[in-house]
Amino acid sequence: MFFRKLNNSQLWEKIKKLRELVQETDNFKDRKCYACEKSLNIYDFLSDNLEFAPEHVLDLWQSPFLEFHCCECFKYLKFHELEAIEELVKARECAFCDNTIDLFKFGKDHSYLKIHELKEEWLNLLKPIFCDNLCQRKYYKEKAESSTNNSL
Ligand SMILES: [Zn+2]
Ligand SMILES: [Zn+2]
């Protein structure tokens, strides 16, 4: 199922690592789509979230506080809910690079969030959001550096 996506060595390395972690995990979760109950595959989840480390992917997968959706349900069933959120706040900007962030892309990047959690993140204008993990890292790095400078 996930093999068609194996087109680079980085992904292959991550899958290998994740497979080892899964084997070492007691009570590895059988996940089903929250909406349609289709069985989910952790390796698909990994390949959709390649920016995450395998350890982080496993943590999210095992979390009792998260529900997952299959790609189709996320795309089609959540589309209308996302539209409703978009009516409240159309777009946001990355706190680091000021690029416009599209809600649908943001939703896809955070597909492990429940829709109400996604809504909370999106509508909380005081909380910075980012295009990607790279911008997030740079933002907090700069912030840490500037607070060090201020205290000197
Ligand atoms: Zn589904
Ligand atoms: Zn950015």
C-alpha cells in the first residue's frame, strides 16, 4: 500500500526506523479512520508527514488524545467544516516569513488535529502559526537569541 510512495532514500530510512520502533512498542495501536472506520496505516501517516521524525510519528499514533482521519475523509468530509472556519478568518500569515498560509494546506499539514483543535489554532490570532516546521524553528531560534541579547 505504501510502497508506491517509496521514491527516495530518506523516506526509506524513516520507514525502516519506524518499523523498528513499532516492533519495540507494546500495545501498538490499531487505528481506524474516525469518520469511516477504514483501517489506517502508520506508514501512510509517516509518508504524509515526512517532516516529522519517526519517533514523533509513533508518539502521535499512540496518543490517546488524538483521532485520525483517512485522507479521503479529511479531504471530503472536513471540507465543509474548513470552509466554515475560513469564513471567520480567511487567511493567516506565517509568524516568521509573513507568507500567507492557506487554511486547507494548514489543515492537511496538521491532519492529526481534530477539527475543533484546528479551528482553535487557526482562530487564535495571538498564537503564532507557521508555513512549516522550518519557519517555526527559525522563529523560536531568533526569539531565544533576542531574549539572550536583551538580558546582556
Ligand atoms: Zn475515512
Ligand atoms: Zn514561513
